[in-house]
Amino acid sequence: MPPALNPMDHPVCLSNPDRLLSADASIEHVPFAMWLVSAVRPQRLVELGTRGGNVYLASCQTVASLELSTQCFAMAIFDPDTRTDASGIAALRQHHDPLYGHFSALIPTTPADASQSFDLGSIDILHIDASHPLIRLEDQIRHWHPKMSRSGLIIVRGIESADLGNEDRHAWALLRTKFCCFQFHHDSGLGVLLVGSEPPEVLNAFWDSRDEDSKALKLTFSALGSRLSEKLRTTDLRLALAQSVLEHQKIRERLLVSTSIEEQLSHKLGASHERNRHWELELRNRDAVVSQLEEDVRALNRDIAQNKSHLNELLSTISRQTTELSTIHESVGWAFVQRYWRLRARWFPLGTRRGLLYEKHRDLFMHVDAKPRHRPTRHASTKLQGSTNRLGAPNSSFPWQHGLTTVSRESRGQRILIVAELSLPACKRYRVDQKLAMFNIVGYEASAIDWRDHARCMRAMQFHGLVIFYRVPASTETVKLAEEARRLLVPTFFDVDDLVFEVDEYRENLEALGLPSEMREAALDGARQYREMLRLCLHGIASTPTIARHMKGHVAGEVHILENGLDDQILRIAERAAPSSEATSIDVVTIGYGSGSRTHDADFIVAADALARVMQRHANVRLVVHGPLKVPPSLAQHADRIFSVPFLEADDYLLALSSWHISIAPLENTTFNHAKSNIKFIEAAAFRIPSICSATGPFSAVITHGLNGMLARNSEEWEQALTLLITDRPLRHRMGNEAYRSAMSRYRPTAMAAGPLQPILDHLRPSPKPQGLKVLIANVLFSPHSFGGATIVAEQLARQLAADGCGISVFTGITASHLPNYQVVRYEALGLPVIAVQLPNNGDPTLEYNDPAMKEIFVQAIRAVKPNVVHLHSIQMLSSSLIEACAQENIPYAITLHDAWWLCERQFMVREDGRYCGQKTVDLGTCSKCVADSGHAFKRSFHLRKSLEGAALLLAPSEFQRQLYIANGLAPHRVVVNKNGVLLPDRPRPARAPNARVRFAYLGGRAAHKGYFWLKDLFESLPEDGYVLKIPDIAMQMGPPSIQASEWNVNGQIEVLPPYKQTEMDDFFDTVDVLLVPSQAKESFGLSVREALARGIWVIATASGGVVEDIVDGVNGRIVGSNDQNAFRDAVLQALSDPDKHGAPSHTVTRGIRDYRAQAVELKQLLERVVTAHRGGTSGVELPNQRTVSVLYPRSFKPSASPQNAGEAPRSACVDVEDIESQNSQMRIA
């Protein structure tokens, strides 16, 4: 080839064009066009018939890269009638104008007008697309020839195209005879015409070249053009492949969706069949019940007939005995008896010494033959109710500092927590992500948290049944995590994949690396921290047997081996990886090595000399090193065949690995390396690539030498193994397939989950699940931080439900502790597992009802406990976000409407001045005058109303409370009364001492709406002094008293006492004759009122809603108007005037008052209905109708049962008939 035409002198023609379109012809002429611009350096270049623009844009790119002063023009030809073939110019401009617009122009024109814009002799190079349908070659040569410069060249493309017309072929043949011409035959042909009189000197070689030089020149530019064509074809194929993969994925996703829909429909069909069977069985059961009821009616009719007969006999007996008594009264004997009693009263008067002596001897004489009679005792369950100390409640104010027992095992759940080092991508993948996937395969929920996020780890610890610490050093905070796990009885595992915890072994490894002493000591200090954390854990998890042997000396429990393995992501990459060059005809063998850090330099030396020798003998071998590595000097002579690739992301590294033919894994023979995993073999095997590995334990355990891999112990064995695999291509193929089968059978996720993972899960096996209902109860406070009636009721119900066979867990809040906001702790109280969260104290009022952080915590509690139903008792401060958590986890929930919190921002419908607001149907406009932010009040109301609407069941403690919520828009059928129980007396109340002062009690604290100041004014107006008023001050439970006796200016005695405990209730009420309830607000229940009534205490109360439902006016107490201070004073004066009557227990009416056991029995039935309805897919719970009747009692009438609901008028009450009947039945059972 003439030197002047050598493309190497113009390297621009070897570069890749910025833009190539496969739809455009002449791709393979682009290198020549770029060379021509570089060689000739024209002043003006024009292309006629520009369409796709491959040649033209490449010419512009050359001009730009060489910074030439060339002006370029692209003439886009269109039909003047249809404008055909000009539509593509817009797309071309998008690429052209930003890059070349400063020296190049795209000009739409017609064939006739194209040359008119140019001066004569102004064009150095003209490109003509002869295959353009609108170009006639002969005409255009005639138009353009005068425009050419003295050195002008005309380049004609497409001269050998099959689409070239005969007329143009003839014209080209004439041109070849008229001008000097050079012709290329590839890609539809290209001709070069010298039309100027002074051709460029560099092109003279075209015309002067010999045949062999001409052929070489043509072959050179043909090869350069073919390279571009193949490159473009490869790009198109890759795009097509990517599109096919995407379409395949979409089809697969649609198939999965279809399969899921089919499974859902099948499940629904099965559920429908199951419901039908259930309904058929229920119908048969109900038919049987009806038949039994009919038989019972017939039996009752027979009993009635018998009773009528017996009644007639009794009436006859009474008549006979009446006649006999008349005869006796008229007899002489009766007259003597009457005289005897008169004489006895004179000689032995009661209360005198003679009278007492007579009574003593008379009783002794009368009971000589009498059998002793024992006082009946209350049922044993009452004993349990009266003594919370016997329930094992912790005495400490911080019960979460005490260890848990097996009571909490079930509520911990079966979730797994991995506290891990997540900053190392490879470690995270093989020791964390793979475990999460395997746990998921076998149906266990697992999560991972970075060990540095101490607060999150501590919170998550409370909701998991097993904890794995992966590569976590011992620090102040991580030690607390381990200690907390021990307190929770949560099994702990320390997981590690090398010997970083063995100080001596680690020291040897560090010294071998030649690290400075400061770095070695820092690393050894880390090893000591790992060792300490290992010893704090009960069990160990090792990636290799060597690590397992070393761990056994540090843990008290078991050590399990769980190797690194494959995961779905690796397998997906392996499936879609492009075939390696093994499938090509080029005989190049690539040996690959992956290095994670510079610490592998010493390991690589093990195989370096063998690699140097085989590369010396086999020129077709190249070495690819991924990651940091210092190549040994012995390989320096082969540097041109050694390719070092910087560190890649994990998935990119795997894609690169797929191009290897042989994978190598050399390791020094040290204890530290024997603890290394065989992951290099596993990764290569996933891509069916054979491996040569050092004969350490993990590699030897999986590789059968010569079958699925090669093992090498010295340099000679390395050379033999390398030579064998380099020279035997079929062996490489067979060995790679065997390695793949070995890896898949042992290390695929499902195999590892079903095998080595199972012994770890054995530590998570739960205690036998209870057969009864599983309930998660939420209440703002719980023992030992009890405060208020709602907490008392919640505690008692939780305990009674647990005693009735329910699985009970408690979720509660902590208001005062050293814990940070939202910190979660577990403890046990009343024999129950408790999950407690530190309530936030940041002044945001929105959190009181809408707290996203609390929602997330409750979600974790639900996932751990897995309840059938959630009972939200009193959840102010916990917020209604608990409801959102229930909805998210699809758990039905019941709400107890304990007070007005759901309606009133101030909770008790009490204004800021402490007075009752008086609303029955709450008006937010009125409320806006009572709160600081009316907008907040509206948002709160709307939010809570939505929460109530989603409840499966709404419970009210009294009929009054039920009617309040009905009046505020809740459907009557959705609210059912679950009347609160109370602690019934543990023993009979002792008689009141004669002539003792009247003992009043007031339990409302220093609160205006409870009537404290109202009552104080009343007593200060009394002239009487024969009383004592006992005031337990609840503030003393948490600090100094809020009430001082000295502030009462009264004639009687005031005693301010600490609040009594539940276990001291009987002792307190033994010292009380009359309970005063001067409440100025409507209250939902009145726990202390029922407790007093059950003990025979006379109660004087204002008409304060649910408080008075069990008071029968004039029978067991007095009910007066809320603001009627005169009536209340009269009732107090009556009690003072007749203390024996009001202080005696003879007026006790307790039929409407029940204990907590009866309430819990009813609540359990209601919750079971909720669960049944939820499982059946219904939105509501079928509840019995709540029917009420009004009953009037005269003062002189003593009923056998007290009404349940008292209204405003004295001696009037509303009774829930079915509820009372149910309670009566429960009382009879008890």
C-alpha cells in the first residue's frame, strides 16, 4: 500500500462515529469518508441526498475533532409536490445542531434547486447518494460540476446497488471514462471522481497505485467498514435481546398474577364451601336446640301444674295453721307465756349483768346437743380478686429491669432479628441477605438492622423470638443488647465468617501482612471486642467447620455451621449472563481471579509461578484480575496479557466472572485461611466455570479432584491443573457442569433452608399454643403503674380472661421513666406478658390521637403476638394510630368507650374552668370555644370518628355511656353494654359501733367536676359536728398531697388519707358508713360507687350518668339533681340524724352489681363473635338487641334486684333486660 494512503497516518478514521443508524446505507463507507476529510482538509464539503446522515455526520465529526475550518452542507432532497423524503430531517437536526451547527447546515431542497445556493468553483468535496430515488446522476453531475473547485472530488455512493436504475448505471459508466476514477466494491460500491484540474497531492497515489496496492487499500477500508457494520449489528442484537428479556419478564409477571388470582378464587371457593357446611351444621344444631326448647316448655308446663297443686296444698296448710294460732292465743297457756316474758324483762333486763349471765347459761343449755354451723365462704375466685399481691406483681417501679419467665414466651412470637454489620457488601450478601431469604423460604419473618442503630435494635428486640448478632463488636450499647436478650429469654447467636475473634490467630495473620504495629493493635482490639460479644451470646453460627471448632470454646450453648451459599440474585444473573467465549471459535483461554482487598497479595503468590510458566508455554492464555492486587514480578513478562479491572459492584463482578474459562482460588496454608469459606468455588460453579483451588478444608469438602474441580497443594500441582484445563476444552465443559450440579444440590437457597438452617430454628420452637382466644389488650397504663378506674378494669379483665383460657398479652404506655421517647420494653405483671412503650413528651397535641411512630410499634407488637383480636380499652396518649396498625395487619379490633375521649379533646367533657360542658350531642362549634386550637379539634374529631367506624365492636361500660355515643351518631346496633365488674367483698362487713360518729368518705380528689369545692362549701355550711369525712388523696400516690385538712373550715373532723390499694379495699370500706359522690359531670360508670354498694355502704350521689345506675333511691342510697345542693345537704343531714339506719349493711342491693369474672365471661363471648365474623368475611358482629324498661320504686319498697341505669329523676332507673338476665345467670353459676 502506498505510504500516503496508510489509514494509520489518519487515526480519526479508526474512531467510532458518535451516531450510526442501521436504517441508513453506506455505513461501511464511513471510515473512508473520515479519512478523506482528514487527508484532503477541504474548505467546503457538500452532501447531496442526505437521509440517515451516517456519512455526513461522520465527516462533520472529523472536521470537529481535527478543528478544521471546513464548511459543511447537507442537501436533503424532497419531492416539491409531496415533500417526500424530507420528514427525517427533524430527527437528524436533534443530533446535528448542538454539535455541528456552528459550521454545518442542513438544507431541505428540491433536486433542481440544490446547486443554486453555491458559487462556481467553491466546493472541494461533493458526496452524491446515487441510490436516492429523487436523484438522476447525469443531471446532478451536469448541475454540480461547475461548482467544483480546481481540486474538486465527487464521491458517488451506491454505484453497485441493486436498486440503481439502468439510466444511472449508464451515466456512471460514462463518468468513469470522462474523469479519473477509483472505485470501492463493498457496501453497494463507492466511486471517487477527480473532476478538478489540480487534484490533492495525497490522492495521486489512488491513480498511481498498482493492482496489489489497490486491492490492499480496498481491503483495508472494507475491513474498517465491516467493523462498524458488525458493531451496529451487535448493538441492535443486544437491544433486541433486552427487549425480549423485558417482554419475557412481563409475560412471566402476568402469568404470576393470573396464578395468584386463580389461587385467590380457589381459596374463596373453598371458604364458601366451608361456610356452607358451617351453616348447614348450624341449622341442624339450631333445629336440635328448638326441639330441646319445645321439650323444656312441655316440662315447665308440667312443673307449673305441679307447683299449682303444691300451692293449693300450702294455702290449705296456712288456713289450718291460722285457725290453730287463733286457738293458741285464746288459751290459758299463751297467757302464761306472755306473763313469763314480762317477768323476764323485769328480772333479767338486757344489757345488765344479770341479763348477760342469763343469756350465757340459756345459750349453753340450748346448744348442748346442737351441731356446729360453719359460715359459708365466698367462691375461691373472689379470693383471687381481692389480692393482687398473690399474683406476683413486681414491687419495683421499673419492672422491665427484671428477667422474664416462660409466661412471655408465646407473646415473643417466632420472628427473627439479625443485628449486623451491614457496611460490607459481600458480608451483607452472604451472611445477612441470604439468611433473610432462607428464613422467608421456610415461612419465618426476619429483619436486619445495623448494629450502630442502637435504639432501633433495642426496640426490635422486644418483638422477636430469636436474635443473631453478625460480626458485631462488644461496645457499651451492644453489650446492653445482649443483656436485654438474656433478660427477655430470647435465644442469641453470634454469627461470623472468619476468625476475627481469635486474637492469637488474627495476630499471626496481621503480622504476615506486614501491617504497622499501630494498625495491628487497633485490629487486635477489634478482635477482642468480637470475642467478648461472642461470649455474651448463648450460641454460635459459623461459616466453616474451622470457625465452629474455635467458637465452641467461647459459648455455653451450641455452635451451628451455616455455610455461605447461592441466592436468587446470583442464579438470575447466571441464567441471563451472555455465553462466554468458550462458545466462540477464537482459541483464547481466560483465567480469572477475584481479590477483595490487598490482603490477598500473599495468597496469590501461591499460584503465581505456575501461572507464569503456563502463560509462557501457552500464548493464548490471558489473566484477568478483578479488585486490588499487586501482580508478582514473575508475571511481569506477560503484562500484555494480564488485565487488571478495578473493584466492581457485586452484580457487575458476577457478570464479568461469566466471561472466564477457569477460576482460581489460591490460599496460603494458614489457620486463618482454613477458616475461609469456599465462596469462590460456589460463584464460579453457578456459571458452570471450573475452579482450581488450594486444598483448604472448605474447598476439599466440596471438590472431588478431577470431577467437579481441581485441588492444588503446591506450585507443581497448580501448574499441572492449569495445563490440563487450558489444553482440554471438553474437560473444562464437563467439569463446569459437574461443579454446577454440586453447587445447586448443596448451596441453593431451598437446600440450605431445608438442611443446615433447621437446627437454628429448633431454638425458636414455641411453647404449645393455647387453644383459647388470643387477645392483645391495649390500655394507656398497666400494673405496676396503675392509675384510675380504667386501668383497674383493664388489669382485672386481662387477668380473668387469662384464667379463662385466653392467651392474653398487654400493650401499654409508660409516662415517667429514664427511657427515651418510644423506647419499647417488656415485663410481666399480674402473671401476664406486657409490652410497654415510653410515651412521647414533646408537646405535639396531634400525637395524642394520631401518632405514626406508635402505629409502627404496634404493628410490630401485632406481628409478634399474632392475636385473633385486639381489645382497645383506654388508649388516650397511645393514640388511635393503633387502629391503623390493626387495619394494616387485618386484625379485627373492639373498642371500649370508657369515657368521652373519642368525642371530647378534654376527655371528660369538662371545660377549662373545671365545669361540665353539659352537651349530650357534641357540637364542634361549641367545643371550639373550649380549646386552644379549633382547627385541631375538628381534625381530631374527624380522625377519631373514622377510627370508630372501622371497629368490629364498640363496648360501653354502662347504658348511659352507650346512649351518649348513640346520640353522637353511632348506630345503636354497633354499641353493646359490657358492664364493668368490681371487686366484691372478701368477707362480711363488721357492724357499726353504737353511738359512733357518722363516717363519710369522698373519693373524687381535688377536681371541680368531681364536686370537691361544691362539697367543701356544703360541709362548711353544716352546724353539725358528729361526723368524720375521709378523703383519700390520689395525688399522694405520685407525690405530695393536693388536699390539706386545714383548708376545710368545718365543725366535724376531716381526714386526708393516702389512696388505698385494691387489696386494702375491704379494710377501707369497713371504716365508712356513707359514700359521697357530688359529681358535677356525667360519668361513664363509677367504679367506687359499685364497690361501696356491694359492701352495704349507703351512697349519696348527684344524678351523674352511669354512676347512679345501680342506686335505688331510698333503698341503698339517694340520688339528687346535679346542681341541687340543698337536696344533697338534706340527704347528708338525714344520714347524720339516723346513723344506725344508714350505716347498717341491711339495705345492700347487689343483684345488678357483678364481679370481674362475670364481665370477662361476657367479654370473651363478644370477642369470640368478632373473631368468628372476621374469619367468615363479614363486616359486623351480630349482637343481641339492647332493650330497656323504666321502673319506679317507692321509698318503702325494697326490690330484689337493683336497676342498671338511673336517670335524672329520683327513684327512676333504666334496666338492660337481657344484660341483667345474663348477669343473674352468671351470679347463680358463681
